Amino acid sequence: MSSLADLFSNNQAWAEDLNTRDPKFFEDLAVQQHPEYLWIGCADSRVPAEELVGLAPGELFVHRNVANVVVHTDFNSLSVMQFAVDVLKVKHIIVCGHYGCSGVKATLRGERLGLADNWLRHVDDVLQKHRDLLSHWESETHRLNHLCELNVIEQVANVCKTTVMRDAWERNQPVTVHGWIYGMKDGLLRDLHTSASSVDEARNAYQRAVNALPE
Ligand code: CO
């Protein structure tokens, strides 16, 4: 059986490198974490959360799933969010999608992947909701890009509607929710201008972001 020895040696080199630069790095980090950001992103291996925003261990709290979906009955993402907001007191929640998302593409094309199809129903809900808007674009590439964007905008709205966020804002806790999208072809992030720091802002930001999509 392969023991994946190369990954262990990579790990040793990585730990040694960090230790050389800061001998107290792991010691300090083991005691506590103070991340300012919660990242909710796609599980896609081409979108490495910490790396693409240049953050070190301890600085980014991360939840990833297929197609960066936030579902109101998913206790996995809800628990991550609740822990991040109530216990860690993160200042920002970033929902980050990416262009060329395989889950979004399968949804747009009506392709079957297997069990994941049930999860991707939530992306299909986004597709159905914005079917008229998406029909403006003839090319599949444009429709896919905009569905990836709309999926982020919808998931930001879902985050804002959770009891976690409503309670946090009710007690005036400063937390802002953002919607970003990552371009795998250029390695760059784009802000979808759907940031919100209150229930009212969330409602306006959602409409503004949907309207801002190019005709
Ligand atoms: Co993806």
C-alpha cells in the first residue's frame, strides 16, 4: 500500500520552513486562533483559499463544499458559520465562487454526476430563479460565467438570512458578508458588490448585484 511518503516529506519541509522563519509560530498557534475571516468556497482543488489571498495558518477559517452552496438545513455549514461568528468573532464572511465551476456547469447542462446531483439541486434552484435573465446570453460560456456569479449572489443572501447572521446583527456585532468570484484563468478575485453588514443592506445588495450583471 502506498503511504504517500512524498506528502509527508512535503509536510516536514513546510513545517521546517515556517519554524526557521518564526521559531514560535506553531507554539503560539497551538494555543489559540484569531481568524478575522470565514471563507465559504468551492471544494475545487484549483481554488486554494488561504493561498490565493496570501493568508497564513490561523488567519482564515474555511468551509468548502461542492459549488460553494449555503443551504438553510445544512448543519455542517451552519455550524461552521455559528462557530466562526459567535465564538471566533470573525469580522468578514466571504462567499467565494469561481468561474468554470464543474458543479455549476453540470447543472447548466443538466448532466448527471451521481449523488452530487441532489446537492446541486440548490444550484438548479438558482438557475430556475434566473432563467429569464440567463437567456439573454447566447453563448454557453457567458451563461456559465453568469450562473457562477448568480450562485455566489444567492448564497450570500442565504448566509444573510441565517439565524446566525440575524442574531449577530441584532446584537450589533460587526460582521460583513461578501460575495467574490475567482478566475482560474488569471488567478484573480473579483468583488460582486453584494457586501452587507445588516439585514436591510443585504436586501439592497442582493438586488443591486443582480441588476449589475451585464445585459
Ligand atoms: Co466549483
